[in-house]
Amino acid sequence: MTLKIVVYSKSACPQCDQAKMLLKSRALDFEEIRIDDEAARLAFYEKCGPSVRQMPQVFINEQRVGGVAGLQAALVQLGR
């Protein structure tokens, strides 16, 4: 099964780097979308829902799994 993984990140974000390193270590392709503009990032958070207030935000097959912990849990669930 092919996974479409999108990582929304910002510059100078250790958690963003950790999520990307995890995906690379498992040889999983992903698209990174950087949101460094504060206004754009706040608009993105608003679109995701009231509980979203940090980066990275990872989506697998267009479903939000959350940050690093959510990504780790999703990969275990998918057997990756």
C-alpha cells in the first residue's frame, strides 16, 4: 500500500526535524510543506481544529495523525 505523507513544518523546529528523520529512517517518501509565516501558520491551525497549536502536523492519506508521537503510533499501526 502506498502512503501519501505530508509533513507541515516550520524552520528551526526540533520536533519537525525529528518527524522527518523518522520518515527518512524508514525509507518513507513524504512531502514537506513549510509554514514559516506566523499568520499562515495560525490560519493552518484554525483549519485543523481547536486542539492544534504546534508543528509538525503530519497527514497520512489526507488524515491528520498529529505530531511526532502521533506519527510514531500511526506507523506502528500501519506496520511500518
